[in-house]
Amino acid sequence: MQATHHQIVVIGAGTAGITVAARLLRENKKLDVAIIDPADKHYYQPAWTLVGGGTFKYKSTERDMKGLIPGGAKWIQDFVDEIDPDTNRIVTRESGEITYDYLVACPGIQIDLDGIEA
Ligand SMILES: Cc1cc2nc3c(=O)[nH]c(=O)nc-3n(C[C@H](O)[C@H](O)[C@H](O)COP(=O)(O)OP(=O)(O)OC[C@H]3O[C@@H](n4cnc5c(N)ncnc54)[C@H](O)[C@@H]3O)c2cc1C
């Protein structure tokens, strides 16, 4: 059965979330670190500039997420819908509630080009 409490919960397994989790576990491999991210794939976004310039293939910016989760961290493939910092609790779409001692929020940004007034 999946644990519903983790010492450290990281939301998002992009560059930020993976880096934070890896550095924490490098300091202390006994830490209980869970990373929550629904995505199967991780994208190396800086190379997208080169994709736009026609010198790099989009497919080459893609990696399987499972190969990038740091050893010792638990990947929960799910989407966080709610954060309640008063009770150290998050609510996920599939796995329900998960509590934490420390939360690191790295969900990235959502680009909304339609929000720019013409
Ligand atoms: C075209 C382009 C060029 C760039 N060039 C450079 C550069 O030259 N140098 C540089 O330093 N940076 C560059 N950047 C910026 C850099 O790529 C980003 O700053 C970096 O990827 C952001 O990492 P992140 O972890 O914050 O977000 P992301 O990599 O976007 O990851 C966020 C993760 O959070 C997950 N997530 C989102 N919402 C939830 C949720 N509710 N629950 C669970 N998971 C969730 C997503 O699935 C995703 O995997 C560039 C970016 C772009 C787009």
C-alpha cells in the first residue's frame, strides 16, 4: 500500500523538482522524498530555442520521466489539485490526500499567450 505521509513532498518533476530532490538525497540518502508529477515525459526546454531555429529535433528534447527521478525518491505519478499549508496536506487527483513535513512546490509555469492583449 502506498504511504500517505512523506517527510518531503516535491510537486513537479521538471528541472527544479528533480534538482531539489537530488540535492536533498545527496545530503542525506535516508530522507523520505516523494515527487509528484503526472507526466510520462520530461522536456529539456532550453533546446526548444534550437528547435525553433531548425537546428535541433523536438524529439531529442524528450526523456522518459522514470529515468530521471533521482534514486531514493518515490515518484507518485499524479496531479496535485489542492495544497493546504495549514494542515500540511495536499490533495491529488488519483491517490487522494498526502501529508508532508516539508513541501517544495515546483509546478513550473503555464504559458497563456491568449492572455496577452493584442
Ligand atoms: C524556449 C525556452 C528556452 C529556454 N532557455 C533557457 C536557457 O537557455 N537557460 C536556462 O537556464 N533556462 C532556459 N529556459 C527555462 C528553463 O527551461 C525553465 O526555467 C525550466 O525548465 C523550468 O523548470 P521547472 O522545473 O520550474 O518547470 P518545468 O520544467 O516546466 O516542470 C514543471 C513540472 O511540474 C509538473 N506539474 C505542473 N503542475 C502540476 C501539478 N498540479 N501537480 C503535479 N505536477 C505538476 C509538470 O508536469 C512538469 O513536469 C528556457 C525555457 C524555454 C521554454
